[in-house]
Amino acid sequence: MKNLKVGKMRKLRRTLPIVLALTLVHAISTVNGFKDGAPESLCGSMIPSHGSSPQTGPNPYKVVVSKTSVKGQEVVDITITSVSGNDDFKGYLLQVRKPGEDRKAFGRFNEIIENDLGKALKCFDAEHSAVTHNSNKPKKSVTFQWTAPNEEDAEYEILFSVVKSYNEFWTHQPHEEKIRVTRDATATTTSAPVIAASDDLLRRWREAYKGCGDTKGCFGMPGKCIDNFDESSNSPSICKIMVTWEKKGSVNEFQLTGNLGSAQNGYVAVGFSDDAKMGRDSVVGCGYRATSSEKVTLQRYHNPSGTNPNEKFSDPNFKLTATEKTYSEGNLFCKFTQENHAIGDLDIDFDKPHYLLLSTANSIGDDYLGRHGIDDKAPGPQAIVITDNIIMGADANNWLVQLHGGLMVIAWLLCASTGMFVARYYKQTHVEVMPCAKAFWFSLHVFCMASTAFLTICGAIVIIIKKKGLYLTATHPILGIIVVGLAILQVFIAFLRPHPNTPMRPYFNWIHWGIGNSAHIVGSMLLNTKTVTDLIHERL
């Protein structure tokens, strides 16, 4: 029996390095897997960070284009599909380049992808210059709309990478036909509009942009329109839509501006939401109707859950006070203050993070906002609070989220698993090694579990700083609080550990075992509610 036990322990001892290696591989592979889309760092190589090499055999996937000869600003449909029509794929990255030019992507992709199977990506500092997946769900085909550049007569090639499975992917594949683009001198640009040199209009726009990122927060569409505004120019490029926010004492002040061009009717609107999608939103619309007695209106609307159209809120001034409503030469300027409020099933507290959603259209009714086009809306890249004096349009800085995810991965996938494994199977090994007059297994167990608690607390502090508070509005943060509490409680109980030969020791053993396993289970649930990939990259 003794020999059998010794043999069993030797076998378990040999398995520990394997378990640790598998744990590390799992953590690394999970971190490098981009289920929500390729990050900007892969724009150049177009090779997924999956730890394996691309396939060298025939590519079972292809690209189909609607036309290969177009004028500048003309839209081309580009589709990724399988050669056979039956092979699914999980991920992709596609961009358009000039042959031989590896550090620049050309044209602009529509941010709305067919059936919500992807998203536009910024590559080489150019907004919407590539497309990638937004989930690892199997896809038969995906179609994108690409607007050709209008810079010169040139030929462009389509490059794409396709991921069939984690270890099976084809990268940097060129489409067999090049797209020939002829510059169109009569085409109008889809970038930010340029305003005429009217003194009153210039004054209003300069006032709107003044203080962005310094004394107030600003979010504009398209792209970097706020950064590109030139205060000294008599014909500056302006945002198609822009919203600014500022905390003045106890007052939440906003300004909503937009360019309607020559339209006789239209609106610009900002939605406040708990996610970056339409639905469950509190919306403020600044509208203009040339034939109405009250030409400029400011109204709160409600976008219910699902696909229902927006509906006018019953009390026009509910928690909303207009301080300016102006229409000038095709441009709308609306200033307003608003208080915390509940609308539908959504609570809006401006001291807590919310996403901003911008939209515009040339249609507005008495009690509804007209349907906007797919290019006339923009979700904010990150949630903000009223005191965030930032400029949005570029990608959000998520390094704190990445740090939070990394700390949790190390804590629960490595340290906690190792500490529990050692305590369970290594009590009879390396008995001659006594660091600090303690058994080897015990010292290693204490180190691992103390590291788990420390890293968990650090990770919690990091994400609280990032989110500017603790908001228990979803499963993930609730589980996070539970796991932090269990980790701290486990360390505290460890200090009360009675001597092995005392009557209280069996009770301690069961309590210590129960709390430890509960913490490990909740920690696993925590990572499942917000996958490791999401925590590290929040992209793919």
C-alpha cells in the first residue's frame, strides 16, 4: 500500500509541470485569440496571433466584387465567401491597398456590415480603412460596401485573411482582379462639410469647438473632424454632427450641432444609452422644419428596446431645458441642460458612464424623428460621464481594461489553479525542502494564494478607476465583488489557522476548503461572463 501511494505521488509530481504548462498555454492562447475582431496592430502583417503558421495550401475562400472598374467615390460591394459555398469561417480581415504599398490602406468601408457580421477598423491611422469580424460565430459569407478613393487614376488590390479555426487560417491573400479607379472631378466628398465664410456662422462654430478636450467633452462625426477644425480658417471643415458636454456646478449642459446642408427639414440627435447600440435610449433631437411656425424644436424622445421606432416622450420638457435653438444657413445649434431621469426601462444618471449615439436625417415629423441612413449615425467609442473632458472620434484608450484582464488571467488561471493543485497533491513530495522552516508545498501554496488575492484586488482597483466608480448593473461586476470578497476572506481565515492537533482544525479545514473552491468557481464564472479575450483586447 505504501509503495502504491509513493508511486501515485511520483506520477502526480510528474504531471504538475504539464498542468502548469497547459495552464500557461491556455492563458496565452486565450489572450491572443481575437474573437471580436482583429486589432490595429495586425493591419500590416494581417496574420492572427494564434501561435501557429498560416496555411500554405489552396485557399478554400475567395473574394467577389460587384465591379472592377469604377469612378472615385463610387461604391463597390465586396464579399468574402467560400469557393464551394459550404465552408464556414469564423474571422477575417480585409483591406484595399495599392500593389507594393504595405503601410497604407485606401478607400473607406461602411461601418454597417451585412447582417451585423463585422465592423469597420482603423488601419494605418485611416478611419474605416479595413473591415474585420465582431464575433467568432460561423459565417457563410459577408458583404461590405467600399467607397473608392478619389485621389488619382490608380489600380488597387484587395487583400484578405480568413480564419476557419484557431489553427487553420489563410493570410494576406490577394484577390485575383484589381479594381481600377478613375478620378471623378465632379464627385462630392463624404468627409466633414466645409462652411461658407459667414461671420455669424463662423462665430457660432468657433464657440462650439472652443474648449474641446480642455473645459468640456466633445464627440463628433465623422472620424477626427474635431481635431481637423481650423479656428483661423474662414472656410473650416466642420463635423456633420457634434455634441459637447460640460458640468457647470450642479448643471449638466450640452450643445448639439449639425450641418443639414440645403435640406428644408431635418434633425441632429444625441442618444444616451447603456450600450453602444440603438434600443433602450434616451434621445434629445434638435430639429428644423421650414414650413413650421416653430422652425427649430428641441424634444426628448425614447427608443424602446428592440426595433420599435422612436416615440415622443409625453412631457416635452421632462428633465430637459432648452437654452438656445438656432438655425443658421443650413446649420443647427441647440444648447440645453438636463437632469438625471428615467425613461422607459432606462435610468440616466449623468455622473455614471453612458454611451452617446449621434444621428441625423432630412426627415422629421410632429412626434417622431425620421429614419436616418446607415452613414448618418455614430456610436461613441467608449462610455463617458459628464465630467469627462475628452475628445471622441478616435479609438478609446483601453489600456486600463487590458491591465485588468491581464491581472485576472494571471490570478485565476495560473496562481489559483497552481495553489489548489499543490495543496491537493504535493503534501508528500519534497518533504526534505523546508523554506522558512515550512513544508515546500505549504510555502508554494501560500505564495500562490496570496498572489491570487493581491492580483484580484489590484485588478478590481484598476477597473474601478477606469469606470470611475463601482456600478453593479451587470453579472460581471457583481461576480467580481463576490470573488474579491471571497479572496480577502480566504486570506483572513488563513491567519486564524489552528494547530493541526487541536479540535478546531477539522472545522478550519472544511471552511478553508469551501471558501477556496467557491472563490475558484466564481472566478471561473467571472471569466466566462466577460471572456479573457474581451478583457484583454475588447476587440476580437
